[in-house]
Amino acid sequence: MTKIMTVTELRKNIFSVIEAARINKQITKIMLHGEVVAEIRPKKSIKKKTTHLLDLINSFPKTKSMTVKEMDEAYRKAMMKKHGEYLSGRK
């Protein structure tokens, strides 16, 4: 089964994605703004040169120690910075 996820879906379902990778279900791509930013495969597959999911997560050192709430807050701040300070309705 092949599944393409957006970054928002990944952020909301990160633990489901990790579990799927752990049991060798194929999750192949992560998309950001309609563009593929990562290809993922379980460690047993060697068909393509791709990034392992856990390697992808561990490549961002700050996210290893962040909780989901902290990741969500960081994402919200980044979007506010990109799109305008009051985009989210908060001041």
C-alpha cells in the first residue's frame, strides 16, 4: 500500500507514521505545498535511494526532544512569521 502524506497530516499523525514504518508498511512520500519533500521506506526495502523515516525525524535535532504540543507551537509560529502575525487569530 502506498500513501502520500502532506506535512500537516504527518504532523497530526506522526505516531501512526512511525508505527507503520516499524511494521514495514510502505509510506513513500511526504509533500509540502504540493511538492514532494521526502521519500520514505522501511529499512528492509532497498529499491530506491530514500530517507528512512526515523533518520528523517532524527535529522532535526530539536524535534527529537520536543513534545507534539511544542512541535505544534513551533509550526504555528513559523506560519505566523511566513503569512503574517495575526493569521491564526491569536495576538
